[in-house]
Amino acid sequence: MVLERKLLIDLNDTDNLDVNLIGMKAANLGTLIQNNIKVPNGYVISTNAYELFLKYNNLEEVIHNELSKMDNKSFESIKLCSTKIRNAFLEGKLPRPLIFELQSKSNSIFNQPLAIRSSALAEDLPGLSFAGQYDSYLNIKGEEDIIRHIKRCYSSLWTTRAISYRIKNNIPHFNLKVALIIQELVSAKSAGILFTTNPINPEQPQIIIESNFGLGESIASGKISPDQFVVNRKNKKKTMLSIIDKRVGNKRISIHPNSSLNGSGVEILELPDHLNEKPSLSDKQIIELSRIGIQIEAIFKRKPQDIEWAIDKDDKINIVQTRPITSKLPSENQDLPIYSRGYADDYWNDDTTPLFFDLLGSQITKVVNIELNSIMGYERIDNKLIKLYKSHVYFNLDVLKRKVEYEIPSFIRNDDVLNYFPEGQGPYGKDTIKNLPFRLFKRLISELRIRFHDPDGAMSKTAQKYEEWTKEVFGPYCKEFDDKITNIRDSDDLLALFKLAEKLDKVMISHFRLIRYGIPVHNIGMNLMTQYLLTRFFGRKEAQNIFPILISGLNHKLTETNNRIHQMASKIKNSAYLKSIFKQDNSNQIFEQIQMDDNPNCIQFIAGLKDFLIEFGDRGFTREIYYPRWREAPHLIIDILRSLSIEEDKINEITSKSEIGRLKIERNVEKRIKSKMFGPILWKLFSAILRNSRKYIIFRENQRFNLDKWITRNRQLFLEIGKILVNRGLINEQNEIFFFYKNEIKKVIFDEYGAVELNKLLKLVRERMSDFRKYENILPPKFLVGSNEFNDIIEFDENSEHLQGIPASHGIITAPVRILNDINLIPTVQSGEILVVPRTDPGWTPVFSKIGGLITETGGILSHGAVVSREYGIPAVTNVINACKILKTGQIITINGFNGTCMMKD
């Protein structure tokens, strides 16, 4: 054929041409064009042109000479060989016949931005994948630019990476040929890849699509976590398509053609929040892409395809490459579990350092997960429970899935439980979890095993045993510990300090052996059962209103703490002298002034504050060990008191009103249940379950109080160790100690590191500290697969009128918003405002008595913020994703604690 002697061939003419002339990629595109699939216009620079280029510049001799000197086992030798060959290619000239043919097409696509890609002969052979081995160039303009990038593409056959790949796979270096594809660049609105079969689970009839805004290079380069969509193709011979899973990745950036005048190449742009959190494809586009994928698969005799696509400005889908699937998804691996931040949002929502992750995480993993699963006879549960990522804790969804399967009957799996899982029907999707079979027989057997192996885990015993342990063991040990650390402090005895840390952990094991039943089994189980029965008795809507009231008005350490703070605030309000001092802006100065002042009001106040700090000073605004406790940073309490002391004291009125409302609702519930068939029996059953719900909410708050005592003492210990390491010149500041893992500290103490290894560790510690500070006020995406991040899809744009969350405390209020990302800004909170925060902790909650409502980005109906909101009778909506970004301080909104909506427009 005449075409076979040409150097430049129109893509439209490539069907049925010899692959040795045009390469596999171009041959596949030609086949698509002949089958009426939309492919960007372009040309193929044939392998004839490459051979001519080599001869024209005497490059074959250069290649032979450099390869003969190269040591295949030496990276430096391969790198030197690569550099010399590539330089020779880049210095070469294109043969005049090829330049002439390029110039003859100057009135066609060559006057617009182009993409230049390789089309290698060995590309995608069975068992091999050359994807990414050779360079591609985007947004190339003008003759000079085209010629320069053709030579760069040719030279990419000789990168260090390409040479090493051929060595590893025993592919000869000689007689290589490559064709190039020059196409119109699709200025893409969005682009990505499509797999016509799930590479992870080929037996599943699923299509996988990954996408981002802009050019597809952001995905191919691995620079982002793309959006991912799973489409079910129920029958490979029919186009019965349904979207079963949608994940919005943390895309962060998009890649676009250089926007500067006459600029070639691409530029990386940061995605604004509203695009980062928005899916890059509509449902219609997902289905249309899937149909095209199935069509392409049929063209290639039903061989599963890996397809690259781009959607242009006219919303037309362009296919830029198709090839057989040769590998797993680039962003996933079948051995990598999915992790969720959802469970941590309720139970471990703090920014977290490596040391605290070790201290608390090892106890939870060993005692609460591994040991408990063994006692209960649970099978197929992963030992790896948690993961630290960007200073936040994530829980293994496979473990949570098995726990749901074993412990929570399907009829009580409500939104609070399903919130831990992503949307959709995938293996961990909410629809799947909702319909998992409940292993009733296994659950009954596990109850018998508990009674035999660990009788304190019985619901009738756990709370009582915990109180006994607190009084008889933990309380006395804390006093013993305080005496010991006072004696060891300033002794420079690292070994004694570390042994004390080990003893503290041993004493705390009993805590975790009781809370492993009290929180995940009794607390969650009884509250879910209460909600379920209310729904059966009164319907879903009324049950949502009644439940938060029935579990309010409880006395526990959190309410006790807040009441003491309000008593101090009342003393300030009742003293004109104290009130004048508390009008200052600097809390440290207020504390210093009151300490030095001999006014009777100040003396009495300081005495009360000292008593408070002795009893409650182990708390802070977070459980994370890195941050100071109230006892060592009293200005944190002064901040709260400044905020409370300027408002009228309504705490007694709020408490009384809440109690009256709760008793009224409870009497009404009792009356209505008793009026039903078998009513007295139903009420006896319900009241017993409600009693346990309340008991284990109290249990949860009280165990947190003990946990704070354990955290404070660990903080004291490790700060002492840090001080010694600073004095020895190993670290720069005491706080760096929190960025070691515990075993690393042990090895430093026992001098188990060599000099080089120690220096590497100290550098790593500083990097961890830097990362922590980078992410401490940033809430990362909710789900992880490896390091691939994704969120559920948020149906929100600038025209949306409301946000949706979980109703957590009843009531409706319209008021200004106060965004609070930092505990130090608590004094700025004004009376009646709607507080909007990423998360809450017991240390935040005293200020709840003055706010009008609460919105949190995380958590559910049992989170600390929800519990305290109910105590104060303020409406609360939790799990409003990105509320701190979407809402603005001063904005007037209406929150509805009955249905979980936040209305932003009148």
C-alpha cells in the first residue's frame, strides 16, 4: 500500500494497517474511528519516520556504543547511558521529508493545540504494560514546538525508567521502533479512565470510572485522589446500567492547557472548595461513558478495556486511548481495606499525634478489638483496626462491617450506624450494610461466651464494675502516681519514667476491658433499640423528636464539670470588682491579676478555681496528649468564664425547663404505650431498655473523665522524658516527644539506635510535627483506600437553600452563625448565636449555655455535642459536611433539630 511507505498518516486511514507501522495505540484508535466512536482528529508519525530519524543522525551507532559500556546492575551506569543517548536524540534534526510532510498539513490540525503521544510496538503485550514508560506532551503549538517535542518523545524510549524496564523484562534494546500520535488537544471539562471490568473483582459485572475536572493527566500522574464511580452492568450482553457507588475524591488540583498568551504546556490549578467537593461527572455522563465503554469492549471481541476519555466544552465524549486491561486499578489494591473517619467522629475526633495514636490505639486494638473478638468467638475480623492519616484517626470498615453483622440486627441499623459507611451498594456501601444478614445464633453464642470468659461484660454488670474499679483501683492509683512522678521529676532517670508509663498502661487495661462492652455494645445497642421501639410505637418522625428528650437530663461527670464552671461564672457576675477584671481581653493577664490581688472577691475566686482544677483540671479542650490540660493552662478556663460572665445566668432556668419537659414527655410516652395491646408488658420492656440507654450514656461520659486522668498523667511523663532529651541535645523542644511512637522512645532510652539511624529518626520526628501542625485544623476526607481519599457526594452549590445533617437535639432557631475552628476564640461567641464547629469535645461544652444552637461537621446523635445540647435544650444538627466552609460568621440561618436541616434563605 502507498500509505505504508508514508511518514505521516491520517488517523482516519489507519484501520487495518500493519501494527509494526503505526503501533498498537494508533491501530486501536483507527479501529474506533471506523466504528464511529468519537476520537480527536490527528495523524500518526509512522515507525518509518523513527528509523529515518536514527539514520539521519547516525544514532544507531551512539546507542550501540553507550549500551556496550553500560552495567545492567548499576543504576548510576544506566542513568549515565540514558543521559548520553537522550542528549544525542535531542541534538538531532528531523529528516527533511518528515518536516515537509508536517508542513504540508499546516492548514489542518497543526494550527491548534496538540497532544503528542507514543504508540509503541511492544505496548501492552500479554504480561507487560508500557503505560507511562514513554513521555506524552500536551498543548503543543507551532512548528518549532512540534519538532522539539517529537524529538523528546523519541528520546523517551531511552529514559532510565524505560531502559530499566526492558532489562527487568528481558526485552532487547536493539531494533526498537516507535510511532507517534499527534492529535487535537481536547480542552477537557473533565477527563479520566474507564475500566469495562472491575480489575479488582473481575467476576463482578461492574464498570469502574475515575475522573477529575480538566485534563486526564492529573489522574495518570497519580497527583490526586480522583472521583470514582462504580456502574453495575447486570448482563454483559445488555446495557442495563445502574450507578451503585459514587465517591468524591480529594482532588485538590486540576490540570489545564497553559492559559498565558502563546503559552504551551499545561498548568496546575488549585480547585476551589465547591469543585473539590463536587463530582466531576453527572449521572447522565457516567451512564453515557459506560455505554461507550461497553460498545468499545464489543468492538475488541469483548476483551475488557482500559479506556482514556475526555469530555469537551460541548459535552461530547472523546476517546483518546483504549487498550486491554493489563493491571489493577492504579488507585486501589485488593489487599488495602477501606478506612472511615465516621466512627472516629463520634469516639475519637481529635487531631492526633503519633504517640497518642500509639498509647490509645494500642489499647483499643489489642483489648477492644483482638481480645474481645477472641472472647466472643467472632471470625474473619481483621486485627488491624485503626490508621493514622493526616493527623486524624480512621477505622477499618471491614472490622466495623463485621461488628454490625454480629451485633446489630438489621431492623435497628439507623442513620447513626450507617453514617460510618459510604453511600451506595458497594461492599461497604450503606445499602449493603443496611441489608447484611444478622448472625443471631452467633450473637447468642457470644453472649454465653462472655458470661463464661468475661462475666463483667454482661450489661447488668459492666457499669457497676466500672464504678467499683474507679473507686477501688484507679482513683487510689492516680494519687500513688502523682507521688511517684513528684519524686522522679528532675532526676534525669529516663528508665524510671518509662517504667512508670508502662505501669500506668497496665492499670488502665481494666478500663478498656470494661468500656469495650460499655460503649460499642451496650451504649450503642441500647440506644439503637430505644430508637427502634419508639419508631415502632409512634412512627419515625415523632420518634426522632422524642428520643433526644428521653435521654437528656442525665447527671454525669460532664454535666458536673459544666455546673461547676457556671457556679464560678455566677460569682463573677455577682461581683462588680471581678466583672471589671474579666472585661479584659487577655486571659493570662486576668489570671495573673486575680492571683496577685488581695481583694476578698479575688481571694475567694482563686480558692474556688484551685479546688476546681484539683478535681476537674485533667480535662482540656481535646483528649489529644499534645495539648495542655486545664490544670497547667488555667487561661483556658478563664476564656470560658470570660464568655459566660458577660451574659445573664440562665443555667438553672434551662436545667429546670429541660427536666420539666423530659418528665412531661416521659409520662406521655408511658401513657400511650400502656394504652396499646399488651401495653403494661410493652412499657416494662421499653422502660428497661430506656433505663439501660441512659445508664450507658452516663457510663460513656464518666469513662471519658477517667480517660482524661490517664491522658494527663501520660502527658506529664512524656514531657519529662522530652525535657531530658532536650537537655541531651536530641530534640529541640519538649513537645517533639509526642511525635515519636512509643517503641521509638523505648529504643532511644535503651540506646538501641546507631548514629545514622537515630539522625534519620529525629528528622522523621520533625517532619511528623510539621505535618501535624499542617493538618491540625483541617478535616480530611471521610474515607480512605490506601492513600486515596474520597467523600460522599454532597448535593450543594451556591444556589442551594439548605444543608442536611442528622437531627441531634430538638428545637428550631433562626440566628446569626459563629464559625469556630479554634478553642481560643471561645470568648468571641455571642449569646444566642448558632455555633458551627468541625467537632466538639467535653472541654468546649460549658459555653453551650449561652448559644442558640449547634451545628457540627461530624458526629451523630450520641456525640458529646449532641449530648450536651440536649441537656441545655438547644437545637443541634450534626454531621453537616463542610459546614465551616459553606457558612459564614454573621450569616443568618435557621436550624431545625427535628429534621436536621439548616436553612440559609428566608
